[in-house]
Amino acid sequence: MTFTNRIADTDLLRDEINQHRPLKREALKQLREYFRVGLTWASNALEGNSLTETETKVVLEEGITIGGKPLKDHYEAIGHAEAFDYLQTLVKRWEITRRDILKLHKLFYYRINHAEAGHYRKQNVVVTGTDFVFPPQPTEKSDG
């Protein structure tokens, strides 16, 4: 499949979704809940979190910890979901500031490393298997 085909496919899917607009309030609620769990699980799994999607759902919706799983994994799931909830409030503004990004980071990370949560990292990022050079980090003074 070529890149051009993917764009065309995306346009067709968008048109199909638009046929169902406006979505009913209950449908929107169900979609948010679905993506709150699914995105939390997928994002954390990429970083090595051991919770399954079902376990992530239990942690987020029932507040129950999963036996034998690291506490850090539970904190990551809860923090990611809190950041997702905050992001939902930002969508209505159509603008996300650096301050918002730092708040999202703080929501996600404060249970894991309180001192670093909500701050720009101070070390370079290296991703194994790529030679991509990441941009330099802004200073805290440019948080705006």
C-alpha cells in the first residue's frame, strides 16, 4: 500500500464517519471511555508496562490493583488516564500551550517521579535502532 492510497483510504473512512454525525451524547461517552482505556494501555505497553488491556481497564474503572504487577505500572495507567481526561478539556480551546504540555506530563508522571514530573528532561533522548536526532529541550523559562 502506498502513502497516497493511505490518504485516500483515510478520506473514505472520514466520509463514512461523517455520515453518522452528529454523534449522540451516549456514543461520544462510550468512545471516550474506549479510547481512555485503549490509548492508556497501548501507550504504556510501548514503554514496557506489563498490564494487559483488560487489567488496565480494571485498574482505571474499578480502582483495583492487579496482583503480582509492579506498582509503577499501575501508577503509569492512572497517570496516563488522568492526562487523557485533562486533554479532553483542552480540545475545546483549539490551542495547547507549553504549560499545558508540562501539566500533561505532571499528571502522568508525578506518582512515579515527583521531582521530575511537569518539567522538561535535562538529558538527551536516545532511541535504540534509529539515528534520529531529537530536538534540543526548551528551557523552563520558555514555558509560556
